[in-house]
Amino acid sequence: MPDLVLDYANCLSDRIGDEGLDPAHLEASLSAVAEHGEELDAMRAAGETAYRDLPFDPARSAHTKAIRRLVDDCAGTYDTLIVLGIGGSALGNIALQNALNPVTYNLLPDGIRPGPRLFVVDNVDPMLLGDILDFAETVDPGLSRTLVNVISKSGETAETAAQFITMRDVLINSLGDNAHRNIIAITDPSRGTMRSIVDAEGYRNLPVPDGVGGRFSVLSPVGLFSAAMCGIDIEALLDGAASMDAPCSRRDMTSNPAAMLAFLLIEFTKRGKPNHVLMPYCNALYSLADWYRQIWAESLGKQVDRQGNEVFAGATPIKALGTTDQHSQVQLYREGPNDKVIGFVDVRKLPRDLTIPTGLDVENLKYLQGVSFTTLLAAEKRATEYALVESKRPNFTITFPTLDAYYVGQFIALWEIATSYAGLMLNINAYDQPAVELGKQATFGLMGRPGYEEFNTKVADTLGPSDRVIPRNG
Ligand code: PA5
């Protein structure tokens, strides 16, 4: 099978002059990148990058067998699946569904849809959960055909806990003693608050594997269960991810797409281009750009390096959509500050095409007639690439041979491994998220959780009354 292709020619000085990287500099950096490869291998051997083992046995068989058993157990029983989770416990689920099922999936009639309708509730906006709940109760008044999949490694996350408590209550009110049958939990296999609830209430459950952090967990039961429920080929996803492992382990950066991606983006960050846009030319891949935003931001945005020195490392990931954002963001990308790297994602052969009909006798629009949409899409992407190069804006392209589960698996593995390389290049810990903790603790304090009272005072002191508001007496 051909692989995803990374084309980085538009990042080099022979295309974009001084704004690009000198090819000689790439050559000079080869040995340093090879050393990062060795360190990454050592980390893998020490179990510090457990996400990389997910597409391989024994982890793979253990998880896919358990998932398949549960999916078979649920077959024909549910028309609606509501996933409750946030961050790494939701973004992958959304990305897989949007990439690999049609945009109309939820609207397809029962019997034609390959699985239940899927809603992923990844916020505590009451309109979101409320509207989905109203819908579920309308199409399934007793909720017997509605399955809730709560995903939380810790079980402590306030957003997911609030959603879970609400949905559990709704199910108990509808189904009484059978409510537990309509809840499937994905959580830590041995510890944590959600694990205790699972054990006490007897939910069917799957593990968040040990050592796999939220944002690296999409190829574990976290992302794969809902995907399999909705008819996505999870074996192909894992095959694709597995096939990316060897290329991304090569010591030579010029044949290692993950190392090259990380090197380019980190080099540009150091040279005043810390804004990294990912711009698929395919609506189905747009949610994968959201998934990328999390893995790149939360993994690399760190105050201190691995020795504890203050470094304020990181880059700002941005998502955009071609062609839509050609009429919005591209003005900024070409003429605004030259502080970005634009990563295009395109698909050589989309699974479907449409031809623009002939027959409209308008001279100015004849060039479009009889032409396929994919030809137009490809021309628009190439034209934008050209326009960016003309403005000396670095950009690269990742090309999918076609859009299917295998290549989505490759794409996920590529960015996960690139994130690991980038962490080493920045000399930071890519696997923790200490800055997220303070906001979580302050929320606990504001919500009255025992043990966190001090944050109530701290928040009040920091955000005390102010007259810097407009209108002042409004
Ligand atoms: O990447 C991460 O670690 C986070 O985004 C977590 O996935 C998120 O905070 C949810 O955590 P949990 O699964 O414990 O509820």
C-alpha cells in the first residue's frame, strides 16, 4: 500500500528565500535528530510511550477482542449512542466519526445506518446535553434503545462527572434497576473514581490502558469502541497506525516523516513562526485538525524543560479548512505577520466525486463546466500553495492516497510520533499537563468540593470587584 506523503519543499530557502530553512541546515541537523530517535526508542523500551504499542500485539488483540465482544453484545439493541467525555476522551471519537462516516450519518434511517446514531458530548453547555437528551427521549421514549458510553480515565473530571451523574439519573428514572445495562464505561482498569463506580454499579467496561495519556488514547478502547459501534473498520485503523511505526523509527530524518515534521515545525518556532496551521482540503478531515490542536498544544506548551529550567516552550496549533478559509484566513496567512507555518492536508483520490454539469450558457463560467469537483478542489489547493510561496510563507502538504480508515490510522500515528519527537527537540515532557490542573482545582473550589476551599479565596482575591467595566453602572 502507498503511504501518506509529506511534501516539505515549500519550507526550504530555495522556494521561499530567507524565510525558509537552508537545505544545508537540514543536513547539519541529521545527527541530532538521529539521537532523538535513539532516545525515543529507549523511552519506548522503558514503557514511557505506551501509545505506540496500541497497534501491536499483545495490546492490540486484547483491546480489539474486548471491543468486538461488547459491540456484538450491543448489536441490534441501541439506536442512539451518547459518548460522555472531554479532551482526550472525546476529540478522537469525534475525529474518527467525522473522517470515516458520512456527514449525514445520524440522519440515516435505522437499518441503513451501520450502527447507532452518535453524539459526543464534550462540554457542560446545558444546551448541548439538554438538546441531545430531548432528542433521545423523543425518538426513544423509554430510553431502552439509548446507550451511554462514559469515558474518563480518572473519573474526577468535573465536566464528564456532571454529564455522567445527569445521564445516570435519567436512565434510572426511565429504566429503573436495568439502567446499568445502558451504560458502558471506559476508565482506568484498576484505580480511580470511575473505576469504583463501575465496580459498585456493575457496568460493562473497557480499559484506558496503563501509561496511555488522554490525548494519545484514540487508538485504544477510548476511541475505538464508539468507532466500532458505528461501523468503522478499527482493524484497518490499527493496521494503518502500525504501518507508520517503522518509517517513523528511521534514523535518517529525510526518510522519517514524523521526525521531519517535528524538526520543521520546531525549527520554524525557534525562528519566529510559532503558529502552526493545519488546513485539510476535505471537510471529513476537519475534526482531525481539532484532534491535532490538542496533541500539539497540550503536549508541547510547557513552562519548564526536563531539567526544570523556565523555557515557556510550545507552539500554537490552528485549524483551517480549504477551500472555505481561502475566503477568510488566507488573507491573513499571506499578508499578515510571517509567523505561521501552514500544513495542508489533501486526498489524492476522494471516495466520491461529482461532475459540474454543462449547459449553462454563460461565457465566464464555462471553464467550470464538465469538470469534476475534485479537479477544482485540487486546483484551489495548488493555487493557495503557490500564493503562499509567492508571499514567502512556509507550508507543507500531507497527502492521503485516499480517505479510509487505514490512512486515518497512519495520520494519527504520524502526529503522535511527531509530537514525541517535538517534545525531545524542545527538551520538555510531552506527556503531562500541569497547567491544566490549576483551572481544575479552582473549579473544584468554586463548586464547593471539600479540600479545595482555599481556591475560593484565591479566585476572589485575584478577580476581585473592578470598576474597569463598560458601561460602569449598566
Ligand atoms: O489529554 C489529556 O490528558 C486530557 O485532555 C484528558 O483526556 C481530559 O482532561 C479528560 O480526562 P479524563 O479522561 O481523566 O476525564
